[in-house]
Amino acid sequence: MVRGKLDLRVAAELWLFLPPRRRHADLRLPYDGTSSLGHVVESAGIPLPEIGSLLTGGRPITPSYRPSTADVVHVCGMPRPQRIPAPRFVLDVHLGTLARRLRLVGVDVAYRNDLDDDALIIQANAERRVLLTKDRRLLFRRSLWLGAYVRGARPDDQFRDTLDRFAPPLAPWTRCTACNGLLSPVAKAEIEEVLPPGTRRSYDTFARCPDCGHVYWRGAHGNRLEAIVESASRLAGTTNVGHV
């Protein structure tokens, strides 16, 4: 039963979760007087993992707080960089290109294109990985330990958003972009028989993934991949660590 209204002041970076007609700072929502603040905020469309803090009267409160209709609640976005226990991620099926780019710069990323929502949450929880998703419904799942919504429709924007939000340490050219394994240098003689003839003639420095056996060398796409690494390094304020 609706007993009154509750005033929310929503940070601009959270407006994308609101219906178009509500995309402004001041929200006045029906309130039954007994629901938790977290329930009210989520009913407006904002997932709790996207909230950095909740304030009323200048003091921090938790999602379990039961407000009064006299409260004005400030809903703040997540600060950047966001602190997480470890820079380990699992990505949903919509983020395959982002997964490969993050692996390219050495970020620990689990990704498969055949996992359903339940399997993603199980993996995130079991391996203590942050679930990155374009499906905001996943972030309302109470069973998920930690997740984040990836901003941007284009892989370039998604890549920048993820690096800006979490500031993971970078180690370019050290992970397999296919399976996330850690690469090891390999002598040309050991893998020569699997190389295309042109590659065998033109290149001498190689790395191999011990997990899936994929072999890497500086090929035709080297300049494009280096541009991705350089953009990540500039954003992170780091210098890349070399390449195969």
C-alpha cells in the first residue's frame, strides 16, 4: 500500500538506468513506508552494484535502511577507479571483443559464448571474478557477489570504460587472447611445422599458450593490436612491456 512519496537525488552517471521520462536528478517515488531503500532504488531501475554510496542528511546509509518520507536520499555513482578484491573478470556473451582486448593487455578475463546467466553467476562467485555485462538484469540477481554494467555500444568505448572504472594492472602481450592462458616464449624450431610458409620465412620470435597451444607472432595485424595496447597504456598511465 502506498503511504507517501520518497525523494531521491540521482547522480547523472546513473540516469541511463532510469526510464527516459525519469532521466533527471530529482525523483519522487511512491513509498509504502516499510520497504528498504535498496528495494526502492532498484524499483526505479538502478542496480545496487552501480551505486557507490547512499546519503541522507549528509550521512551514509545502507541499502537495508528504511527511510521516512521526510528523507531526501542522494544516490551516488560508483567512484572511479572502483576498488575490487582482485582484477579478475568474467564477461557475458555480448562482450567477446572486449574479452579479447582485455586479454591482449594482460587482464585476467574468463569468457565463453555458450554460458547462460546462471552459469555466469556460478563462475563469477566460485572464482571471485567481477561479472561484466551488458544485461542489466543480471545485476539485480541477489546471488551475484559482484558485477558491473559496461557502458558503450562499441568495443572501443567498452574497453575505455572498463579500464577507467577498474584501472587493472596491465601486462600487454602476456595472455592468450583465445583462452586467457599465460604465454611462454617458444623456439621457432619447436613450432616450425605448424607455421604457414610465409610466416616461417618472415618471423623468428614466437610465443605459445601452454593451455590451448595457440602460437603468436608479430603478424599482419601487429600495428592494429599495438594501437589498442598503446591506447590502454595511455589511459592507465603506464608503459607497455613489449611484445612477441
